Amino acid sequence: MPHPARFIHENLPLEIDGVSLELALIHRVGPKAPILFLHGFGSTKEDYADITLQAAFDGHPFMAYDAPGCGETLCSDPSRINIPFLVKTAQAVLAHFGIERFHLVGHSMGGLTGLMLADAAPGRVLSFVDIEGNIAPEDCFLSRQIHDHPRDDDARFFQDFIERTRLAPDPASALYAASLSHKVRTGAVRGIFESMVELSDHGRLMSKFLALPFPRQYMYGVTNSHLSYLGDIAAKGVDLACIPDCGHFPMYSNPVLMWQHIKALQDRA
């Protein structure tokens, strides 16, 4: 017996700064406030597909897509991809669906993209769940490897990166590493990582994050409780969500609690 469709899965043609995309996305409609999900480097839209199995989110439209350079999305020039390019992609998706105001959820690279998106138009965002997105230089433990472990050959760098990630002690790192070569185009890695480091070091991300005028949550795995800024952002009104038995990837290690914290913040908004 066929199952009813949980969401619509389609490709959206876009052109961003002269680069042609076939953006692979999933979405659904509904009467409540929409949610835009932005995945992290090496992940895909499917990180968030199980929102349709969470009864607490019934009635909420959502959109999740494979960022250019990742997953099923096709890109005519992966070397052009960086964080500003990803922000423009998110803006194009919102425009396509006619979304004016929305809840925002972003993980890692998607958290940084979400921060820049929200900073550009804070009046449109209802709430922001930042899942270990970059807000300080110390957050570049993955992306800074482009400088700490340089290779002239991008393909060699990426393979070395995958092996380091596979052996890392962080929960779910090996699981994450197993699919990296299938989920990321090699030509997109350098532009994404270099722009993440540049913004983390010089983009005043913490000031941007703290200035956002709507409910914000910073979600992090318990293995990253050492982050130096956690106490400071909590004192300045940011909701902290520490996920037990988890590192950088709550959607793999503890998704039930991840969804509960996301919903709690959105209810506050």
C-alpha cells in the first residue's frame, strides 16, 4: 500500500550571480507560520524531513533544500559558492514561495548563512534556532582546516578532511564522514570554507547575532560545552539548548530533543 506523501520533492531552477542552479528541495504548505531550514556543510535537506513526523509542527509549512554544492542540487560553477552566495540562494527561495515572515533554523554552515540572512532583514524573521553555527573564530574547527591542513589539490584536501573527520572523537563524526564524498562537490569546498573562516574572524558575527531583535536559541552538543561565549550570550538573552549524548550533529545523535527545543523557541515567538 503506498504511503501518503509527507512533503513535495522537486527541483527549482534558479540563477544566482550568473550561476545556474537546479535546487533540490522539499516543502509543504500549511496555515501556520512557515519554517526555513538550512543544513550544514556535508549534510542535506533530509536532515529536516522528519519534521513531518513531529505532531507538534502540524500545520507549519516548511522549506528545506540542498545548498548549492551539496546533495542533489546541480550547480554550473561550484567554485563560485561561498556564504554570500548561499544567502542569496535562501533569499531566492523565500521569494519563490512568496514568504514574508518565517521561523529560521540553521545548522553549522546553515547557521552562519541564517545569521547573515537574518542580519540583512531582521524584520522578516520570527525566531532563529542556530545549531552550532559560526558566531566566533573558535567555531571554525571544521572550516579552518582549509588553512591548517593546506593542499594545492582540492580533491586531496577533501579526502584528507574526510579521513580526519572519520577518526574524530566527536559523536556521529564517523557517520557524518561516511557520506561526505557523496554529498559535497569537491569544487565547492574551498570557497565555502574560506568564506566561513573570513566571516568568523572579521565579520563581527557575535555583534550581529546579539543584535537580532527576535527570540534566538543557540543549540550545541554537550561535548562543545567548552565554547567560551556560552555564558555571555545567555546573559544577553539568548536561549541555550545543550543536547546530551551529542556533539556537532544533534540531528544524528539526539533528534528527539533537537525537535523539542526548536518547537519550544518557536512557541515563545
